[in-house]
Amino acid sequence: MHFHDCFVRGCDGSVLLNATSTNQTEKTAPPNLSLRGFQVIDGVKAALEKKCPGVVSCADILALVARDAISLINGPFWDVPVGRRDGRVSIQSEAFTLPPPFANISSLISAFKAKGLSVKDLVVLSGGHTIGNSHCSSFTNRLYNFTGKGDTDPSLDSNYLKSDELRGRPDVALRFFNWAGRQSKYKHRIECYAALIESLSAGNDLDRIRSVFDEFKKMRFAMTISVANSMIKVYGNLGMVEELLWVWRRMKENDIEPSLYTFNFLLNGLVNSMFIESAERVFEVMESGKVGPDIVTYNTMIKGYCKGGRSQKAMEMFRNMSDANLEPDKITYMTLVQACHAEGDVDASLSLYQEMEEKGLDVPVHAYSLVIAALCKDGKPAEGYTVFGNMIRKGCKPNVSIYTNLIDAYAKSGNMEEAMKLFDRMKSERFEPDKVAYGVIVHGLCKNGRVDEAKEYFDICRKSGVGVNAVFYSSLIDGLGKAGRVDEAAKLFEEMATDGCPRDSYCYNPLIDALAKSGKTDEALALFNQMETEGCNQTVYTYTILISGLFMQHKNEEALKLWDDMIDKGVTPTAAAFRALATGLCLSGKVARACKILDELAPMGVILDNAFEDMIYVLCKAGRVEHACKLADGIVDRGREIPGRVRTVLINALRKAGNADLAMKLMHSKIGIGYDRMGSVKKRVKFRILLDS
């Protein structure tokens, strides 16, 4: 209304004047018959006249109300200068200078220019017309009488279905399509179906798409290359292989030669649906046909191989690109870097990154992040930091994740000083550490024996609202326990329940370990039983630390009972678990019992290759060389290991235990591997004669 007022005689409120018997005003002109809200202006005017009669003009009221109406719908707000005087002249014919809704852009620019308004003014004022509803008179000619012969604009349906207004609104697109199909003298063209299917794909509604496609197939349209490309692209992205291949066959039936885009859309669809062998056949056709593969083709095949876990085949395709005179691009390298990172192939990830650098390709932050993460995970923080430096020099901004990986790697390597420098640098560059970053700092400090500093950061997180989780608690409990501060660790463990933080095995295990090592096995067992009560899994590590602790307290039978309990509950023993058991039994003089238990593990599928080696070492270290030699003889006599390897194990065990003389004696003798003859009988020289003077 404000625009219609200003465009005729300026912003004088003349559009508000009612007609008289002798004069038809602007208000009655056809362009203004759609205006609404006159009663609002009248109501505001009446209220103002009561408070301050004869002061505020209707022209000012209209300008202010227009501004407030826009503001109410979350539009912009602007200052409105006041002081306009109301116009007393309003002529119907002058309103016909308003630009009509069917005017083209050239006539609109001319009309606005005549009023001293720019193209920018035109765009802004046209934008104001997006508020409210459009009137049928503005577009009915396109529906019913486009050329004056009762026909429809042939571009209307498909163009509208592809418009920005319907993008992401598949329900509206379908309703419009169905409505248009019911109109007389109008029939959907092939482009309309393609446009609707493309619009529906945004909602990922496969059932509706199949329904429309079934209707489309019944129409028996002659396929076109543009429609084929559109449908193959949509069906490929959605993984609808059956529909995709139907369109491909229709192309062949209509003698349509597929373009490079068609082939690439087809390949993408097959790869997305993991029909890699079919994609390979299409690729072979391209290599031997008129339309050769391009960079997109190779990237699609490489993506398929990577998705299918065939990274070697992907690398082979990558190397073949040079034979086709094609240079790999950023997408090629990124796909391969991600695949190598997922497989833990650090060297390949680093090599690909270096190639990108050498070729001057724009290395995205995500690539830097993957390479740095891979190097850090592989225990190479210095190399990761070098890549980090290259990233900074290239103008790439790091993120919290990159800093966290580097901090974690340095902390795990024992270089806590460098880790803390990086943490401080991250904060100085205004990267707010998240709970993962703080968790890494707390864990690193605890592992490096700096428990008090770790507690300070723990308290900072609590006060600043950083989500303190079980990782924080488990790190601190472990750090306090290893520092011998078991009571503090137990207190922190209890605080978890108070703070409503669920306690998992990672929190229980370090406290049980600390209690067991400090001789408080009864308390450790109580916690072990509490785990079951709270529904927390007792892991093989839980059993291992308790078995070791019980043997240290000479509670051998309880330790053996706990081992049997572990087996009964289906917890598979690890080498560390058996080592704890075997060490306790060997030091208790029950070597045969340890061997018997080891034999019982074999039928369960648990093969511990170095178990005897560990037992021999434990016995030698404890000064029980005689028992170690008997064990070595038993291993050989039962055919568990060849004599030469057992002899090597025993020599190394004696050396490690500081018994170099016996080790040298064994090494320069035929004990264990040589044979003595007693008449016609040949017998192996036993290890146990090692101690004979």
C-alpha cells in the first residue's frame, strides 16, 4: 500500500482517499483493488486524533505502519523521518502508471527510472511482494490462454517444479503436478516427470518416486538425453539400480548415444549401490569406445574401490591415470587419503599428502587433519607437528581436533612439556578446548606422574561447565592409584556416584588395581563384586589384576577360584592373564599346575605362544633354576616345542636374571640339544644336568 501510494504522487497518503460522486480516486483504480488494510490505517488515525488531534498526518501513519508490518514478520527495521503533509488530490487514472504484474524486466526498469528509482530500488520493492498471496489474475493466462488460443505455456510445469520455491518441498511439488495434470487442454510432458522425480528425491521418498516412475513408464515417452541424464543421476544418488538400468535400456532403444555425463552418472549410481563389477564393465566400455573416461570417471571408480575395501585396486586405478593423460585432482587424493587413514596405512597417507604438496594442489584442512591424526596415532608426534607447520604456512587454519591429536601424541610419548605448550597455543589462538582436549590433558598429566596438575584442570572443567565424564575420573583414579594415594582415588570414585556420572570398568579397574597392589585385596574383591551388582562388565583385565594381587598376598586358592570363575563366565584369558596366574603358581612351586591349566586352554582355542617362555623367565628371576630346567625338559619331552628354541629361551632367561655363568655354560655345551649313547640307546641330554658340578 505504501509503495502504491508513493509511486503515483509521492508519499502523500492519496491512495487512502475515498471516491466521491464527482471524482474516482486512486483507491478505486484496478491496480489498487487488491490492496488490503485500510481499516488498520483508519484505526491508528482515530487513536492518534484522540491523543493529539491534528498533529500526525495519514501519510506518516502509512509510512510508519508499513515499516512496523515488515518488522513484525522478522524483516528489517528502519528509521522513518516524519513530517509529511497529506495530499488532497487523488485521481484514478494516475494509478495506471503503477508497473503491471505481467511487465517484463525492461519495462519495469524503465518505469522505475522515470520515477528516479534505481534497479536496486526495483529489486527491494519487488521483494516486498513476496509477502502475502499472489492473485490468480497475475498468471492465469499462462495456464489457460498463453498465446490467445486457449493453450498453456509449455514451459510452466517443468520450470516451476525445478524452481527454488519447490526445492526441498516435495509435497508441494507433487500437489502442483497432480493439480496441473487435471487441467483441461494440458498434458504433462516428459520433462515434467523428470522434474518431479528430481524434486521428490530431495525428500528421499522412494515409494513416491517409484509410484511416479511407474506412471511415467506407462506413458511410453520417447527418451531424451537431458531427461535420461537427470533420471540416471537421481536414481544413482538414491541407489535405485533397477530404475537406473531401465532408463539406460530405454536410451539404447531410442538410439540415444550416451554422453560423458550419462556414463559418469551411471557409474556413480552403480558405485553408490556397490555394484562394483558392473561399474568395472561400464568403465571398460568407455575405455574402448567413443566416449573415454575423464577425471570424474576415475574418481568415481576410485571411490567405489575404496568403499569396497579394495584400496590396492584404487591405488592401481590412481597410478593408471597418468597413462590416460589425466592429472589426479584434490578429490582423487582426498578419497585415497581417507581410505588409507581408515585402514591405518600411515605411510600411504603421508605419501599421498606429500604428492599433493609437490603438485601445488590446494590441501584442504580435512586432509591435514587425517594425516596428522594418522601420524599421531602411529606414535610420531614430531612428524605430525611438521605437517601442522606446513599447514599453518599455507594459510590453513587448524581446529581443536588437530591440536588435540598432537597434544595426545606428545603426552603419550612422555613429552608433556611440548603437549602443554600446544595446549596453551591452542587457547591463545582462541580455540576453546572441548572436553576431549581437556580429557587428553588430564590423562597425559596423570600418566606422566603430574597428578596434582591434572586435578587442577579437572576442577577447572567442573567450574567452567565442561562435561566431565568417566574418562576424566578414570584417568585421575589411575594416576592417584599409581602414586600410592589410594584413599584419594577411592574418594574420587565415590564422588562419581554423587555427581551422577556412570562408573564403567575403566573406573573400577584402576581402583581395584591400586587396592590390590597396596595389599587391600578384601576391598578390591568387594569392588569386584560391586561391579556385578551395578551391571558393570568384569573384563579380563579386572580378573588379571585381582589374580595377581591375590597371589602377592599368598591367597593362592582364592586366585585359582577367581581364574575358574573367569573361565566359567566365558571371559577369554589373555597372555597377560595367564602370565599373572603362571607367575603366582611358579613362585608357589606349583609349576605342574600351571602347565596343566595351560594344556586346558588349548581345546578352548586359546593358544598362548610365549607362555612357557614367561614361566621359565619367572623361575630364573626368582633363582629357581632347577625348576626352570625341569620345566624346559617337560616342554621338550611332551613335544610342545623344539629343543633348540627352548634352549635359546633358557639362555636368555638366565642372562636377564643376572646368571651369566650358567647362561655361558649352557651355550657352550650340548645340554638340551645333544645326545648320549647308552649302548644302542640314544638319549637327549637333559636340561636338568645344567646344575650338576
